[in-house]
Amino acid sequence: MKFVVRGQTYYVEMYGNGQPLLLLHGFTGSCQTWHPFISTWSQHMQCIAIDILGHGRTDAPSAVQRYDIEIVAKDIATLLEQLEIKKAHVLGYSMGGRLALTFAVLYPQYVQTLILESSSPGLKTEKERMKRREEDERLAQFIEKHGVASFVDRWENIPLFSSLQRLPKSVQQRLREERLQHTAIGLANSLRGMGTGAQPSWWGALHQLHMPALLICGEDDEKFCRIASEMVQLLPNGTLIAVPQAGHVVHMEQRERFGTLVQQFVLRGGLLHGD
């Protein structure tokens, strides 16, 4: 389905009934990220998957400022209003996790529980943010100059995704096809507007988030497990699960475990088995 949200057309997929679960994919992802889980989750929950601005079948505007993570968070609040959803469980992976966290900080009244996979509250210092913005600008220019396919070739081979090589070739190919469906302008501007260096640091806001929060990282992803360990100390109601034999993309590398964790957490209102 398509919804016009504050002047931009968003592509949204909805499945099932029950408690709403809002699904926010990562950079170069789309609603397809969540398709392997929909048949199970939608038996118990209403799954709402969004193509984030600049991705998939959602608009990719040329104005970089439109991609500002706080502006996109406001789009999500507006979309939930249009759908007449007063509260949702919010799950975000990587970039989608940063967006989910931004949404929870700015619009906590909409968030029943928060689930962040391989995500962060941003960078702590302006110096770090500036360095990251410069890196993302170089990457954005590469996408614009060489196109999406050349970028995906490069992106697939960064160390962050090395553990994906363990997956069957057919699964890796599906991921590649999902990444290739985007436009150069959408990905480039997403990096500029919503990149880790462009967003505010939310480290200082974590103590304000009183909803149950589940942080999921892959044990082999040392950087994001370290970030999650720091985050869980600051969240009043946070739980951290480090999933064995998984790197950054837990939902692909340990699909069954991930799917069960999310479903348990949502259906138990923020409690996991054994809590």
C-alpha cells in the first residue's frame, strides 16, 4: 500500500492482526528484509513494514534535508496517526534501529516496546560525527558516480558483512537483489541525511526511555555487542541478547532464533523466557 506522508509517498506492507509491530529495515534494505518472518509473526501480531525514505518503493527526494532522521521519525509518527495506531512495538535493524531509537526518543508515547538489532545511539563526539560525515559523503559520491551495482559490489565486501559468507549462496543472492533495487539518489541522500555522522547522539537520552527495550547483537560482531553492552547499562528497562554464531545481520544468520526472540518479547510485553 502507498500512503502520502507529509508530502512524500511511503510504501507500506501490512499483515495479520493483533498488537502492531512496526518494522524498520537497514541501509540498502526494504520491506523484503522481513518477509521470512511474516508468516509466523502475522499469526500473532499486526506486522507493519515500511520502505524507509530513499529505499525500495518509497520516494527518494532530491533534497538532502528531507532525509534528516528526526524528520523521517516525524513521518513515522504521522503514518501511525493515519493508520490510527496509538502504540506499536518498534523493531529496527542497523540504520532502521537508529531510526527506531530516534522515534522512541522523540515520540515515546507511540512506543510499547523497542527492539534494536545491531544498532547504536550514534557517535558520542562532534569530532567522530564529522569524520563519519566525510566518509559517508565520499561513499555517496561514489554511488552517484558509479551507480548502485558498483556500490553493492563494494558494500557486500566490507568486513561488517564477512560472516554472511557462511550463508547459502541462494540467500546471499536474495540479499544482493534486494540491495540492487534502489536508486543512486535515494541511497546517496540517505547516507547524507540519515547516516551515523548526520544524526544526533542519543547516548544522553537513553536514561529517559522507560519502555521495555531488547538489544540484539551477533556474538561475532564485537563492535556492536560492545555498543549494546554500554547501551543496556543506561536503559532503565533494557535487556541484551548476544546471539551465538552470528555477525551483524542476526536476522539472516540465525533466523529462527531471531524470529523467536522478537515474538516472545512482543507477546510477553517486554519479557523474555526466564525473566
